[in-house]
Amino acid sequence: MSILSRQRVALSVFFFLSGVNFSSWAARIPTIKMNLGLNEAELGSVLLTMPVSSLIGLPLSGWLVSKFETRVPLAAGFLLTCFSLACIPLATTSFSLVAVLFVFSLSMRIFNIAVNTQAINLQKRAEKKINGAFHGLWSTGGIVGVGITTVLVSLNIDMLPHLMTVAGLSAVSALVAFRHLLQKDQAPAGNKLSLRKPDPFILYLGLLIFLAAVCEGGMFDWSGIYFQQVVKEEIFTVGYLVFMTFMALSRFVSDKVVDRLGMPKTYMASGLLIFSGIGLAVLFPSFWPALVGFSMVGFGAASVIPMTYTLAGASPNYSPGIVISLLTTFGIVGMLLGPPMIGYLAHALSLKLSFVTFAVAGLMLVPISRMFFRLPK
């Protein structure tokens, strides 16, 4: 196996395990809500911890990626994520859950910026589009995580052995894969921000990330609860499972779809799929229409972030690590507003009506992407 192939496999392991870890936590949110006796607004406030923590950790993440080889913050962030994931079941009050989620989100932020920067650097060396496949593996890990959780929920297995086992196996696997990651990939230039008027290149890409984060973050946190409370499905993880399944399918074919349709048309198709899928799930909130709707949302939303990160590598002013840090700020704001806003709207109106937020965000991908591609080259 060539060095490039080993590096791609090692990085794939981290993308996959990250998806397993995140979905294992997200699929347990309805259980946590019930165990702590939280209403929708209180859960929204707890979930607010994660984007706030990510925002606080953003300067540190950008500094680490520009200062060291990306594999260093990548591995450190991942191992801390595993540790905090194992601590989530030990949180017995809202305060202790907030503390654990703060560390969980902070470590995920460090990992995400490092792993996506390494993916762009590896894609440049491979001289072909492979970023979509990496994100597809993240979604595949998500499917595995929520699939395992679905089985464990049906068997009434407690969160403690579940999340501790996932965290332990992930940490061991990561230590094995670490030595094969890409090395010596620090960017020689473009690692410092300059104070000047907003860069339209960054602004439009950031808005696309923001809209995708509103959709993805909200669906991650609330799809299970939607199926539990609106669809009235006893095995509530099925909505999250089908959403993640179609995200994975989309990301594995997204590189070929982009080659065939081009990025402008792919962004348009993504936005229309999200809008239509949410519309179907809201207008017909029964099992099969909601399931089909969630699959459309997953398929549409999946390609947006890997496409946008690929475009970020072409920035004329900044290194990939700095651009991803900047774009991540928009993503954090999207996650800051998305899941908590759904909680507040659900509490004030209804959970079903609050999901219209995702439809609006998806539709806005169309005009924003068109504005980006009209920028002078």
C-alpha cells in the first residue's frame, strides 16, 4: 500500500469514529431529556452549551492548526472527545451535563478543524476529489452509532455501558491509526488574519456553512424527538437513522455528482431537496411521509459542507486551516441558533411548526450559492 493510501485510510478511520461518537450521543438525547425531566425549552438551553463552547474554542483551534502539524490537534482533540463522551452518562443534573457537554464540544471543535484541514491537504496531494468520501465515512459512522443505539434502546440497555464502550474502543482505534496520518503539512503562508473589509469569498462560503449547520445541527438534535413526539414512533431513533443513512449515501456519491452537474447546480439541488423533505414531514407527520422527508433532507444537506470546504482550499488570501477556522465560526453560529431555536419555537408553538426553520434555511442555499459563483474569479 502506498504512503498516500495509508494516510487516506488512517484519516478515514478518524472520520468514521467521529461519526460513531457524535451519533451515539445525539441518539441518546431523548433518553437524557426524559431522565433529567427537561422540557423543550430547557433542553434547548442545555444544547446551547455546545455551540457556545465551540465558539470559545475557535481561536485555540485555529492557533493549533497553524502552529503544529494537523495530526497533533487532531489526535488530542479526538481523545478528549472520547473521554468526555464516556462522562455524559455520569451527568445526573442539568449543571453537570452542561459541564460535560462544554468539554465534549470544545474537543470536537479542535478535532473538526484539524481533521478537515488535513483532508483538504491530502486531497491536494491526491490531485482528485476525495473530501466528499471522507464526510461520507463520517455519516457512515453516524449510521453505525445510531444503529447500535437503536438496538440498545430496544433492549433497554443503559447509557453508561453503551457510551463508555464506544468511547473506549474509539480511543484505542485512534491510537493505532495516528502514526499513519499525514505529516509535515503546516502551511508556510496565509496563517495570519488581516483586519480589512469582509472578504466576499469567505462571507458567501460562510453563509452556506451557516445554513447547512442550522439544518444538520437541528436534525441531529431534534429528529429523534420529532419521531417520538410528533410521529409517535416508539423506536424514536428511526428518524435519525434514516436521516444519517441518506447523508452517508449522498456524501459517497457527491464527488461524482459534482463532477457531473457542477457545484452551482448541486447547491441548488441540495436546497430544493431540504425544502421539499421538510415540507413533506411537516404536512404529513405520519411514519412513511416523515421517513421519506427525512431521507430527502439527509440526501440534500449532506453535500453542502464538504463542497464548501473544498472551495475553501482555493482561497487567494488564507491557508486552508485559517479559512476552515473562519468558516467554522459561521457553522458554530448556525449551531448556536439552530437547535436551541427549535427548542424555543417548539415550546412556544409546536415542534412540527418549528421544523419549518430547516425548510427556509435549505431554500436560502440557492440564492447564496448563486451569489458566490458570480464573484469575479
